[in-house]
Amino acid sequence: MTTAIDFARQHQQRFLDELKTLLRIPSVSTDPAHRDHVRQAATHIAGELNRIGLENVRLIETAGTSPTGHPLVYADWLHAPGAPTVLFYGHYDVQPPEPLDEWLSPPFEPTERDGNLYARGAVDDKGQMFMHLKAVEALFVAHGKLPLNVRFLIEGEEEVGGEGIAAYVATKPTNLAADFAVVSDTSMFAPGLPTLCVGLRGMIYTEIEVRSARTDLHSGYGGAAPNSFNALAHILAKIKDASGRILIPGILDSVQTPAEDELRSWQSLPFSEDEFRETVLGSQAIVGDDRFTVFERLWAQPTFDVHGMPGGFTGVGAKTVIPAKATAKASMRLVPNMSSADTFARFRDYIHQVCPPGVSVEVRLIHSAEPSLIPVDNPWIRAAATAMTQVWGRETVFVRTGGSIPIVGDLQRHLGLPCVMMGFGLADDNLHAPNEKFCLRNFHLGIESILLFLESAAALRPAS
């Protein structure tokens, strides 16, 4: 009798070829020029879901903030009475590939090199999402049916904020009822080390606009005329002190300290500060509040960062102008127990408080995501950890991540679903950068990890 793992191993090349077909579709969700390509990717995935045996396969139109509102892809198979139900989440849209001249091979022509598959979307998130489909296909073939009930919800707007899926999930549709969700959009802590992410930081992404006059002024008025950029710099300098501590009153009051056993587990991870600084950050130093370890700063403490300051004169040569308007795009990462709404209110009020005289300031919320934390003793987490240990031959480790996956918070908040974040990317996979890649070994062993997890999860008691 062919087991699901046998089938997956026998069809590794076909699975890889099918992934390459999907990767060739330039589904860049932020670019209106790729509108048809994004829909092509959605239609292609729907066809794959239908082919492997899923039912009720359909595209669900959204009204997100992307150029057209790219559709969700939904499918299910609900013929395992008494067994739990899993909701698989992934996204088929990708980041723009620019700068193109830095790619060693074309971004939408998948290329194998040195044990990796290079293409835009290879690991974020087409390759990881595709593992879900292949694991389910292997289970179908091995068992003639699935050992548990399955739903898929795959979006095309993750890279532009995911507002379409957020609005859909918030309505609590009955076709999303499940016991747990599986999300593969995270990374392993180190090559060959099976990893489950149990915590995510949330975020508020904002735009701060300072206005100092009706129009730009000649710098000869300097000394009397307020300068919007000077005022903006003053505001930004008031948000953190030199040690990196956030100064906004009350902002740290709700920060939840990690449990002692979690802190001890972080200390056991293979980690070198010097290597992290050199190979991951590529910086001269690791900065931040030195009362906390690097992992605490990355995973369990909020942050404030400026991302860009458009405005004024930035062309070649000189232009002696006092800009009437200055803007900064800035964000805060939030940790468990913090609220995006409360954080933004405190952030906005503090900026108005420290704004210097002679200028006006407006603070706009662009988008937000809630932080999340799943206890490591959750039964779905335990089953996933056991499956990954079996496949990889090493004890599974539990980590958090400094980034955000907004859908995880949405699924927890609106549907009560714990999310099992089984990610198989690596730190050097160049997400959002040229030469994005996915380790081929991770792709194949990821499929085996997921299908073993599903087989063991099928024996757990579903929610009543």
C-alpha cells in the first residue's frame, strides 16, 4: 500500500514542475499592469484545487485596496464526520521584482541553482502555500479520501495590506468554520532545524504630515519662517531616546513579558550576535534597549521605525527652499497584549503634544495588524511539533517573529482559530528582494511535515 509520504517522494519532480508553472505567472498585486496576471494565478490555483479533489472551488471577489480588488480562492472537502476541520491559508500575490538588474536569473523564470529554486514568490508565498495543496493531494491518493475535513482560503492581496480577506473573515462566514488553521508564511530558525512560530508582532503603519506655510519659501526667510522638515525631525527625535526606548507615555504599560520557560528556550537556540549582525543585518552594530536580549527586542518588545521622508528638494544641484510640507512614513511593531487602536491613539496624541509651534501636524493610519501568541501546549501545536521532529530528525523549536501576518490575528479574533505557523523558509531567502529563493529540500520535507501533521491531527478531538 502506498503511503502519503511514499506518494510525495515518488512525485517530487512533478510537484516541483507544477510549482514552477505557478511561479511563471507574474502576479504582482500592487501593479495595475499585472491585474490580469493576478487573476490568472487565482484561476490556476482554483484549477489545481479542483483537480486534486477539493469541492466547492470558487473565486470570491473582494473590495480590497489593490488596484482591482484581487479575488480570494476558496475550496473545501467536508466528508470526515467526527474529525476536526483545518483551514489552510496562503497568498498567491507577490512583490514587484525590481531592481531587475540584480537578479542572476529572470524573476519569473524559475531556476534551480545550488539546491535552491530562484523566482519571485518562490518562498513568499507561492512555494509554501503550494505545499498545502501537495500534502492534501498525497493524502487523497494514499487514503482514497482525507482523514479530516479541509478548507482552503488563499488571497491575492497580502502584499498590499490584505484588507479584502480581513473584511471577509470579519463577517464570520459559516464556510470558514474550522478547528485550527495552518499558515506557512514563516521561516525555520536555522537550516535543518524544524521550527514552529508561536508569536507575531502586530503593527500600525502611519503617515505623519507637517505643514509650515501655504507654499514653499525662499531660504532667505530662514530664521523667521518655520521649516516643515525641521519640525518633523524634532517630532521624530522625541519618539525614542538614544538607547532606543520608546518615550510615548503609556505605550509600554500593556506589554506582556514572556514566560520564563519561553525565555529559557530562546537562550538554547543556536545564535551568534556577531554572525547575526554581519550576515543578517549587515550593520556595524546591533542597537536597541540593552535591558533586553536580541530575541526580546525582536519578538517581545514594541518598536518604532521611520521608513521614508518624501518631500522638499532632492534633485541634482542646489535649490534654496524652505519646504511648506514634510512627510514621514513610520510604523510601530506591537507585541502580545497591545492593541493597534489604543497604540495609534497614544501615538497620534503624543505627536500632537510634541509638535513645535508654528506648524500643524496630521497623523494618518495607513493599515494595522494585531499581535498574536499561541501557547506551546496547544494540542495542534504539539501535534505539528511531533510531525516535524519525525520528518527532520531533530527536536522542533518554538520561536516568535518580529514581523506581522495580519490574517493570523484576524483568524484568532473573528473565528477563534489557533494558527499553526509551519514555515520552511530560511533567513537568507531574500524575501521582497532580488534573487528570492526556496530551498528544494525544505519544499519537499515541508510537504511531508504537513501531511504527517494532518494525519495525526485527524485523531484529535474537534471543537464541540
